[in-house]
Amino acid sequence: MDYIQPYLDFFAAHPGWALAIVFLIAFGEALLIIGLFVPSTAVLVGAGILVGTGHLAFWPVLAATTIGAILGDQVSFWAGRFFGESLKTMWPLSRYPQLVARGEDFVRQHGGKSIAIGRFVPGVKSVVPGIVGMFGMKELYFLVVNVSSAIVWGAAHILPGVLIGQGLAFAGELSGRLLFVLLVLLVLLAVGGYIIRLAAAGLTPFLNRTLSRVSAWAAGFDNRSMQRFARAAAPENPR
């Protein structure tokens, strides 16, 4: 516990830094395409755990998460409105035409509900706000759905961490081993979320390249566990 306590004390004494991180993660997660590569779930659940253990206050964390998500989607929407169809030929959308096509189909299928539903769907969530902007959705309607769905999205990410943190606080002081396990789980959550987003976005070639690099890195260790991990991470390994 000694090696992590200084960080907990720092965030407790300087909550503004923690709130800034939470805001930036939620904001980046909502930006066009960029959100695919932001580990929002792990960071926000981690922030919720700090709330549950008493190191951060609940409402400021929820507000930072919600405002970040709102502004990220709003920027993406404005980009779609301003650039129109030409947005699809610009970076970063130009690199992911299949994902853009899936997003367009998703919006046509769900209409105005796609803003709220899409926020919880891996892959298409990173393009839906820009696409509805391209399609000419009324800004007031988008703003209302954007704000309301962001509140639900923020709570859905923060509250599980709060419950975990409260359970840990109820059990007493965190042991070093328990905290290490918790940190490992958050890292696995971040990696798992990253893989799920890429797979859901239809970015299989990119995912395979990433897995190949991870597998090659792990194979370089003279360790049985790392060798097993390398074989499991290899793209040719059936899943």
C-alpha cells in the first residue's frame, strides 16, 4: 500500500488534477475516431473507486465525466455540420471508410435514437455524432439527447467503481496485494475495452497487427507464463 498511498493522498489534496484527467478522458472518448483508442472505461471506473474510498467527491467527478462527454460529442457534431460529406474524405475518418459506412447504416436504422443508443455501442459510437451532423440533424434536438444520454453514460461508468470502492473501504485498509490485483484488473479492462472497440469497429487488420506486436514482445521473455501469453495473443490463435 505504501507505494500507491502518495498518489491517493495527492489526488485527495489536489482533486482538480483528478477531475481534469477524468474530463479529458471523457472528452477524448467522444471525439471522432479518436475515441476508439481512449481507455475511458478503466479510467472512469478507477475514478469511481477513488470516490468510493473517500479520496474524491462524487458529484464533481460525475460532472467532469458528463461535461467531457457532452463537449466531445458536440465537437464531433459540429464537425459534421460544418464540413458535411467532405468530412468523410478528411483525416481521421478517411482512414476508416468501413466504420463510417457502418455508422451511417446505424443512424439510418435508429434515427434520432442513434445518439443515445450509439453512446453505448462500441465502434459506431465514435462516428455517430459526426454522421448525424452531416445528415443535418437539428442542433437543439442533438443537444437535448446529447446531454441526457451523457448523464446516463457518466453514471454508468462511475457508479460501479463507487460500489467497488465502498466495498473496499468497508473491508478496511487496502492491502498491497489487493490493490495490485485491482490495478491489474483495471489494466486488463482497458486492454479488453481497446480490443473490443477495434473489433466492433471492423478494424481487424489493425487489431491483428497490434496483437502480433504484443505476441512478439511477450515471446522475447524467458518465462513460461509470458510464453503462454504470447501464444494466446497471437492473431492466428483461434478465439
